[in-house]
Amino acid sequence: MLTLFKNLPSPATPVGRKRRLRAAPAMLSVIMAAAAVWLSGCGSAPSPTPSPVAPGVPAAPGAAATAPRTPPPPSVARTPKEYRQDAARHLYQLNANRIYKGRLPPMLYAIGTLEVQVDRQGNVVALNWMRAPRHAPEVVAEIERTARAAAPYPLPERLGRVTYTDTWLWDKSGRFQLDTLTEGQD
């Protein structure tokens, strides 16, 4: 940086001080541009083969999700809270390989509370986040995909259309538990 000011007169003279002050904004621009170029090289190159699944999200069940399945037994729940139990058991049955076994660790990767609206035929009508894990958008997308893929849910015979809420407890391994059926946390 000293070599950049080499041709300027000495700051001890009034003329030298004025020239340096006029040169300062230009020098600042040069320094900022050099820093931007230098910092742009700090990023890592993209991997040659991107992973099809986001970190923290296990691969989808695959063949189990595409194979036709028998409709779940109807729910005899009288309240949305009772229906939540049936829906959670249904989700666990369809995602057995993705359920975190045992007590959850003290620090979870993501926690989200999702409201699910189910019609008379057990289809998902709407999903509404009460508390989304915004720091983990891949988890939000995976929870929504899992909730929709679980349709048809148990038919809410006594309730007709039902809206229930459950909290998804998501581990960094990509496995999860629902608050309704959780085994606890350390």
C-alpha cells in the first residue's frame, strides 16, 4: 500500500497533503475492489454430483410410497386431540424407518408445529405452520411432503372434516418423532 503513494509529494508540504486527500477516495475504491475479489475466492466450488437429498433429510421411503396401500382403519375420535393420536400412529406406520428410536438428544436440529386439515375422505386439504423451523427450509419441505404423502389419513367418521396440530421433533440425522408419540428427550 505504501508503493501506491510513492509518487505523491511528502505530506509535510501543504500541496502533498491536498493531493493525498484527493487520492484517498480513489485508493479506498481500489482497496475495496481488491478485497471483494479476494473474498469471492473464499467460497467452495460446487460438488460435481449434487446430493439428491438435503442434509438432515433422509431419502424418501421409495417403493413403499409408490406401492398401493390399503386404506387405514377409520378413526372413531370425538375430538381433534383424539384424532391427533390416530394421525400420528398412521404417520409412524408409513415412516417406520424414519422414526427416531428411543429418547431424543437434548439438542434437536429442528422443531416445527404444523396444523393439518383433513377432509371426510382422509385427504389433506391444507397445511398451516404454527411454528416453522425457518433456519432449516429443507426440513419444512420434507415435513410438508411427508404429511401430504401420508394421505389418506384415517377417515374422521365422527368428526367429518378435522383440523389437528402436532409438533415435529427433528434430529440432525433426519429422523423424527411427533410430540404426540414421543419417547421423551434427554
